[in-house]
Amino acid sequence: MSNEELEKEIVNIKERNKKVELDKKWETSLTRKICICILTYIVVVIYSYIVRNYDNILLSSLVPVIGFTLSTLSLRYIRKIWEKNIRDRN
């Protein structure tokens, strides 16, 4: 390998490490945890209101699935804001 190739490889590794570190910070962030709790709570309240007249275990079992799915879909936007704030601090 030439010196240029080694330097490119090192730069690639450093960039990948930055992404991995940011992912780790996000996964353990208080912001993420609070957002998941709030979004799941909102979904449970709305869903419970909609199905309050039904006594069906299959319908009730959808609550965690819907909450998790919506939180993961909407957290993408919250993460972008969070990442911008993290980068601005550094």
C-alpha cells in the first residue's frame, strides 16, 4: 500500500469512528429516552381512547408495537436536531 492509500484509509476509519461515537451518544442520550416515553404515552392514550369499548387482547397487544414504530419513525427528525446541537457545542 502506498502512503496515500494508507492516509485515505486512516481518514475513512476516523470518519467512521465519529459516526459510531455519535450513534452511541444518541442511543444513550436522555433526549432519546424522554422522547420515546412521551411518544409512547401519547400513542397509548390515543389508542386507549379509540379502543376503550373493546375487550380484545389482540387490539390491546398492538399498543407497544404502534408506540415503538411511531417513536422510531419520528425520532429521526428529533435526532437531526439533537445532532446539530451536539455539533454546535463542539
